[in-house]
Amino acid sequence: MIKTLKKIKEILQAYIRLLTTKYTVEEQNKLNICKQCPRNKFNICKECGCFINAKVKSPLANCPLNKWNQTLTKEDILNELNNRFK
Ligand code: SF4
């Protein structure tokens, strides 16, 4: 249940970033990879079902085919979690 809520929060944050920020260079690179991917159908990833424009805005998201990886390192994520639960 908590995992699901965290996933929903991550998705909502990605959509908010999509609506309020420009693509960073790294996000644009991910988007370019997705644009050329045969699993991209009308900006929906057929591997995970995500809306690609928002997916690349999540620093925790990964490509299910490992064509690109999350922006944050595992160490960054652990630091982020430690800070949230202090
Ligand atoms: S997330 Fe990966 S599998 Fe999905 S469209 Fe992008 S490159 Fe392709």
C-alpha cells in the first residue's frame, strides 16, 4: 500500500514537473531515445504503459529495456529517503 502511494506520488510529481519546467539536457536525451524506440506508440511506452513525456521527468524512472536509467544514483535515493524519515 505504501509502495503504491509512493509510486502515485512519483507519477504526480513527474506530471507537475512536465507542466511547470522545461526539459533538462538529460531529460531531453531520454526523450530522444524514446522517440526512436519501436516500443513508443503515440508517446506511450508499450513496455510500461507510461506517458513518455512525463516519465522522463521522474528522476526515479527507468527504461524497462535499459535504454536509459534513472537520473538519481542509489546513493542519492538513500540520502533522499533518509532525509524524509528523519
Ligand atoms: S522507456 Fe524505454 S522501452 Fe519505453 S519507449 Fe522509452 S526507450 Fe522505449
